[in-house]
Amino acid sequence: MARFIFLFVAALFTVTAAQFIPPFTEDCRMGMYPPSGPTFKGAVSWYSVDLDLPPRDRWTAVITEKKRELASMIQAIKDLADAFVPDGKLVELVDAALPLIVDTLPYPFADEIRGIAAASGIPLGEVVLFNIFYEVFTVCTSVIAEDAKGNLLHARNLDFGLFMGWDERNKSWVVSELLKPLVVNVDFKRNKQTVFKSTSFAGYVGMLTGIKPTAFTLTMNERFSLDGGYIGILEWILGKRDGIWMSFLTRSVLENATSYEEAKGRLAQTKLLAPAYFILGGNSTGQGCIITRSRLLSLDVLEIDLKLGRWYVLETNYDHWKDPLFLDDRRTPAMKCMNATSQANVSIKTLYDVLSTKPVLNKLTTYTTLMQVSAGTLESYIRDCPSPCMPW
């Protein structure tokens, strides 16, 4: 543990020294939409997942196209593991032990993971490891805004890969860059009708970003805590399984909840393996909130309140009643740009501008998603942050 902390701190200051270019922030971006230029690496491709198929078969088409990229991603994770635990011992443990977890996972996730392993040819334990990662280390920015006409808009940057292999030559995080080719938009259907839509990573069966058209939108951000996801996962492995995996809950809510209020209740009350922020938007005025969760209960619900002048709610990875870590203050520049935009001018286009402003956009940003619940639309874009750019 002491070695890990030393390496973590050393990496922090090494990357900061290499990449820190004063000032931390830049002027609020404008005119960034439609996406183009050096911060835009391409639109995200669409796939369909048929929920009427057996779970083992649902992801076959996606994985058949993405298995090379998934194998590269998992190899990078294994390389990082070998750097901390030499001689391949940790990878051997993953291959031997993690397949045993699959039998304990709720329906349909266990069979979906088995199907992904079969379609990709990647060992089952390594596919499980890929799905575990997001329970413990995802850094994001999410915002819900109500425009002057009462429309609810929801946007997010998904940031991932902090301290997972710094590429000094390209000034980028190895895992972040390998994730970008895995980003997919998925239309989940039943009886040939859309149930919900999501932006996700091929090979990952949970959901971090999604929309139930005309009903609600949902994103999840990690909440840092000593009682974190690694503890919940350890408890699960040891047999204490009264909580639910975060991303399994969000997917279940997207698939089964029928209203904003039902989704809100489930997200606030269900026991979790890891603390989290759930950012939930509805389809009526005032329906937008940040649910701050411990593993056991809801600690706070911050809602849009037009009477108080709160026409948007915005979450990064810190409790809204506390100051963010000074090295990782994405909240202040994001709120500055939201306030400069104003409710009268907020739109999908201006939300993209906010999420394109450094350091809200940073070296960890893999994709930006824009959702409009009344229209039932979800659009996502692969992002880049050319230097000079904050590493997180």
C-alpha cells in the first residue's frame, strides 16, 4: 500500500509538472457546435441490442466489430497490473478468480459477460475485470439545464483513465486513448421498439449514460470516499451481496422505470456497492436533480428550482456543498460558463461549448454526450484535448 501511495503521488506531480500551463482555465468556448476542429475526433457509431435475444447473444454483433479494440484495451490493463505486481501474478489471479464472480452476478449481466468473452475470445476473468473498473474510478462532468421554454437538456463529459499509463511522447493517458475506439451508442430494443438509448463502451454491460425517450435522462459520476467501490466489490467477493453494482442499477432503471419520480426513488433508495452521484433529468419543469449517494443511503438531493434562480444543476466528482480539490476544479469554470450562457440562451449547442472549455475538457475526456428528453435524442462525440491541456 505504501508503494502504491508513493507511485500515485509521484505520478501526480510528474504529470502536473509536465502538463501544467497557467492559467488553469480558458475563456468560455463559443461556436464549437456542430463539432469540428482539433477537439473533435468523430461521431459515435450506433448499434442495436435486442433485449428479446438470450443474454449471451445480445452483444455478439457489437463485439464482433470491436473485439480487436477490446483486446488492446484489456492488454493495456494487464500491462499496468504487471507494472505493480511483476511476474504476471496479478493477471494469473484475475484469470483464475474473477470468472468465479460471474456466477454471483444478477440476471442478465452474468450471461451477457459470458457472451462477450465467447464472442471476443478474451478470457472470462479479463472481461469481468474490464466491467469492474468503472465501479471504482470514473471522473466526469454532468449538467442538466432547463431552458426558457421549460425543455430539459442533459449533457456530460465522460473522463476515464487517471494514472493509468501516461504516454509522455503523445501527452496522453494510455487507457483513455484506448477507450475512445470502444465508445458506442446503443439502441436497446424490445419487440422492435426502443426501450432506452445509451452511450457506453463495447464490452461493458452496465450503463453510465442513457435516455429513456420522452421520460427521463440519466448519468452517473463517481463519488470519492474512503468507503469506496473497492470495499463493496471485496464484500461481494466474500459473500455479502445485499448491494447492487452502480452501473447495473442505472441500466435497470433505464430499462424498467417508467417515470422520473420512479427512477429518482430507485436511485436514492437502493443499496450500492460504491458511492455515486446520479444526475437525473425528467420531462417537466423542475425535474432535474443530483442525488448524492453513500453506499447505503441518499445523503442529499439537489434539484432545479426556478424560484431560487437555480435553472441548472451541475456535478463533477465532489459534494456540491464542499469545495472541490484545488488540483481538480472543473466545477468552477463549468458553472462560470453556464452562468455566462444564461437560461435564455442555453441549448444543446451551448452545453457543448461549456463541455469544450478547458479544464472541463481535459486529457481524460473520452466522449461528450448531449441528450434532449422531449425529442428522445442522444448524440455523442469522441473528444480530444490538444496540448496545452490539463491532464485531468
